[in-house]
Amino acid sequence: MSEPIITLQNVTKQYQVGDSTVYALKDCSLTVQAGEQIAVMGRSGAGKSTLLHLLSGLDLPTAGTVTVCGEQLTSLEPAKRADFRLRHIGYVFQSYNLIPELTLQENICLPALLLNGSVSREFFSEITHALGLESRLHHYPAELSGGQQQRAAIARAVINRPALLLCDEPTGNLDSQTGSEVMTLLTGLADRFQMTLLTVTHDAAVGAQMQRILRIHDGEVQI
């Protein structure tokens, strides 16, 4: 068997709130194989988003090691973590995080321009067609529905063909029908472009679409 795409070893993340120590994650160990599609489930505040932040290198653990695509993120300097994320990780935020002053096309292309200075027209067309965005490319985020903004955020996350796609409540702001459509698109893209997919969700229907469910309870990962 090949090396896992994700390995967490004894990872703890804690915060100091006044005189109290709050544990977002407690001594978590975890492996994920390339190509897996996994739902991360648990109550609000259980540590789900913290896990994604650590896997993406947006945050570092208090203790333990996080290894993604063979690179130990905990040993990288901030600039190198940012470069690694740009090359290997796509991140879909619950709040979309589109730049309001840029058109949909400009938002989607931004990571590719930052990485390569150019965009593959063929891949851009393939992604925007798959996500049904061709007719909205010259619109600004404020002119789009929630579902269209979420699809744009997905397109931006996959434009660099990441090995790992992390999604934080990608259907949380959507109605049930649009949410189901978005999840079908996400799993289809992961299959088509051989991406490993981890998605945080509260929705049991979303969890049922995944190959595996990781449950987090009070900062502890239950495999």
C-alpha cells in the first residue's frame, strides 16, 4: 500500500482563554489514504474546523505532527506552508470568501495566476462547464446566488488540481436541493481528478454520500 496522503500523530491543539485551557483537539492520530472521500462530523465546537485548519497549514498544532503529501507541515516556515498549500491543497470555505471586487472568472483564476502566472484555458473551461458557471463568469459575487458563489469557490479551490480538497460546511448556507447538487459536484470532481476529499458537515445526508465518516467529540477523533 502507498504512503497515506494524511498522517496525524498525537496532535493536540489548545487555546488559553483567561485562566482556562481549552482543547480544540486532544492527542489525535489519523491516517487518510489518497483518493478517499471522508465526512468529518460532530457538534459545533467539537474541533472539526480546527482539524481542517491544521491539515491545510492555516494553523499549527500545540503538540504532535501533521504530514500531508509527504511534507511535515509543522516543520515548515509560514511562507513555505503557504506555497505548499497553493500547490497541493484546495480549501472551500463555508462563507465562500470570494473577493467582491473581482469577477467570477478572476476569482477562480487567482490561485493559478499566483502559482504559475497563467491559467490552463482547457482546464478552466472544463471546470466551469462541470460546475455550470459559463454564463456567469463576468458577473461579480454580489450578483450571484448562494449556490453559484459556492460553485465558484469550488472552482477556485480545484483550479490548481490539488491532491487534497478540504471543504468546511460546503452546504451549510444552501437549501437542501442546492446542497445536494453541490455535494454531487464535489464528489464527482474528486473522482474525476483523483483528489482526496474531506468535508466538514452536520448533515447526515452529506455523510451518507462519503466513503467514510470521522466523528469528532470534544476534540477527540473517533475513527
